Amino acid sequence: MTDRRPALKRILVVEDEALVALYTQELLEDAGHTVVGLAATGESALALAARERIDLALLDIRLPGGMDGVEVGAALRARHGIPVIFVSGTLDCETLERVSAVEPLACLQKPVRPGELLAAIGRAQS
Amino acid sequence: MSAETPVRHLQAVAEFGQYALWETDLDALLHEACSQVAKGLGVPYAKVLEYRPGGDDFLIRAGVGWGPGVVGSVRAPADRGHPPGLAMQTRQPVVTEDITADPRFTLTALFREYGVVALANVPIIVEAGVFGVLEVVTPRRQAFTQPEISFMQGFANLIAAVVHRKGVERSLQAALQEREILLRELQHRVKNNLYVVSSLLGLQANRIDDDGARQALMEVQGRVHAIGLAHSILQASQDISRLDLGAYLGDLCRTLIAAAPFPVTLDLDLQPAQVSLQVGVPLGLIVNEIVSNSLQHAFGPGGGPEGGPESGPESGPESGMVSLSVRRAGDRIELMIADNGRGMDAAAVAARRGSLGRKLIAALAVQIQGTLTRPAVERGVCYHLSFPVPHD
């Protein structure tokens, strides 16, 4: 039988709702991944990415501060080559176009079920 | 002027009043006013000058008789040295038989170009001030009579009423847009808060050792998720008060299947059906219960469509499948939710009789005035729910 378990990742979670971020962290860690950090703003996400090795970023799109999640995702990809998964509410066409331009591994609609998130990370690796 | 003229003028004002009731394009209305006034007074030129506070001048907003490049482009001074300015500042009609000999006024380039001699101006007074001036001019001497000025003022007053109505419409439109933005923001907050609640339930469940208690919390988390998804779909709706049932239930099933620990095929047949949140959320909770149940019991190890003793469903024609259809049938909406799993024997039905999920399904079906049945199927479980199209 082949091992279907996904390779473990070092993941950055960018989410401004603290409890949602905390729960996401526990889900990922229970699945064996390492959560490199929780960032509530785009600026702190980029600061973390500059000093940590990150395999994957989970990004909320609506963020406080000067950058939204799409801009953060684009910067993470361009500066560090980090693949991203967006976790967001329903998007308007303009945001959807910007999201597509970042070429995310997946775009999940909030609210995300725990299994759905882990399955998306698993699919992204295969 | 003949004795019949005032009657003809009154008729023209009345007809224009009727026209002003339904014309929504202000420029078209102003043009019509100019045309009627010029015709009624037998002059070749008429125009509406709109006052622009920013530039402290007038813009020729509409007119008849003028050559290209005048209407919408040429401006006029708003000071007392020019008839429109004097009419606006005194809020009174201004008439001159011969402007070239009238010491009160300076001739503008436009008037020189058109050889203007006589003119009459009436102010268009609105609640907030003066919108502008209605003016007629002619290249010959003409003494405008009081009835003729009253005729012009009648048009100016009707224009003022329409300008006022337009302003009210703009304010209402702005208020509506603001309300829409606030509602969408509220939707976003509700959705986020439900996601926070869902996360809290997950965090708490992670700290419970007892499998049954943990499972119960996870089930509640799933229900909260179903409600949150309805708000998420609603946020993207064109109409903030209604969501597309097919899109919602389809997404709900997709998230349930995606979270399943084994592959299950989803067969969707969704016709468009718009419902309010009051109907959408109970339906989402019903579908959440039925599909979660299928994923939990119909396909688990030892089950599967063909009941293999060790394995869950595999891909291929015999793989696990969940079907959902949403169809409009006259004034009712019909939902069919089915799986091709191991089905429920009498013992399983009896065991689940007291379960919360079952109670929820029954109560929510009643809430939406639905009729829930379980048609006999060759394999698996099938639920049929029919409910009236809500007219709220």
C-alpha cells in the first residue's frame, strides 16, 4: 500500500482573526506540519518570510494594514518563491483576477472545514 | 400678442408639466423647456444657464437656436453686469428691450456674435438656492409683457421642481448604496464571527479526551460551518437579501466531501432557485445532517456500496456517491439527497430515532413548511424534501 500521507511542511498562517489563526495552527500541527508563525498583517507576514524558511503560506485576503492578502501572496511568491493557498470569503471578479495572477495552489472559501483545509494542502503537494 | 396667446401659453405650461412628470433625463427636459418657450414667445433663441458655484459663473446647459459648440461649452458671467447674473442675484425676472442701449449691462462675446438685442431672464429657484436662469433672446427690439414673463416663470418653476426631485432621488440613491455597503459589511462580520465560533469549537474539541464528547463538538462545528457558508454565499449575491440555493447547497456538499477521509463522488443537479436566509439556513442544516450522516455511516470501513469488509469506497463505478438535486416544480422547490451506500436497516433506523440529527432534520423541515419523505431505493438512502417557494 502506498503512503498517501502528505509530506510535512513549514507553513506560515496569515489571518487576522486570532482564534481562527490559533485553530488553524492546531489543525496543521496535529497533522504533523510545522507552523512557522501566525501573522495578522501583510507586513508582519513579509517580515517573518524574510527570516524563516517557509514551504507554504495560508493567506486570508481581507487583512488590516496597508496590504491585502493578494498583495502579500504576490510578494511572498516574487521575493521568496513561496507557494500560497488563499482562504477567503467569496470574491468579486476583480479580486478573483488578481488572485489568479498569483497562481495559488488552491483558493478555499471561508468558512473552511478542517478536513477540507488538510485535503487541499495534501492535494497541493501531489 | 393675440387674446388667445395666454390660453395657448397656459396649455403649453400644462403639457410641459405632464412631460416633466415622467421625463427622467434632465438635459432632455431642459431642451424641451427651451424649445417650448422659444416657440411660445416667437423668439429664435432660448437657453438654460446653470449656475456653477465653484467657478462663480453659468454654463449653458441646454438651448435651442444656437450653433454647434455653444450648449454644454460656453460660460457666462454671474455678476450683476449681465442679465442672468442680475436675475439670479435679485431672484427676479430681468428684461431688456435693447441690451445694446441698456447701461446696466455689458454685452458678452456670444451676444455680439448672435446680434442679440432684446432678452428676458427668469430665475430657476430651488430649495437650496438658485439652479440657474431660463433666458430667451432675439436679434430685434422686443418688449416682453408681464404675461410672457409669467409664461417663462411657469416653465422655470417646473424645471425647479424637477431639479429638486432629481436631488431627492440622488440622495435616496446614495442612502440606498450606503445601506447596501453597511449590510454587506454586516454580512461579512456575521460570517467572520461564525467562523470564530467554529474555530472555538474546534479548539475546545481538541482538548477533550472522550471520543463521544469530542465527536459531539465536531458535529456542532459542522452545523455552524453550514450556517457560516450561507452568509458567505449571501455576501456575494447581487441581491443581499437572497441567495442561490443550488450554489449554496452545492458548495456545502463539496466542502463536506472534500473533508471526507476517503474519496466520494458528488453528483449535483442544481436548478437556480433564489431563497432568503430564513429558508436557506434550515435547508443547509438539513443537507448538512443528511450528507454528514452518509459520509459517516454509508461508506465507512466495512461498508461501501458493495460492503467490502476492510475497505472504504474506491474510485470507479462502484465508488461511494452522494447525489443532490434542486429542482423547481411549479410553486414548490424539490430537493433530493441520496447516497449509494449500505443503506439503513431497521436496527439502524431505530438506533438513530432519538438522535439530535434526526430531530433537527424533522424540525427544520416543518419550519420551512416542507414535506420530508424517504422514498424506497434499491441501494443506499434517499431523502426527498418538497417545500413551497417562499414569497417573503
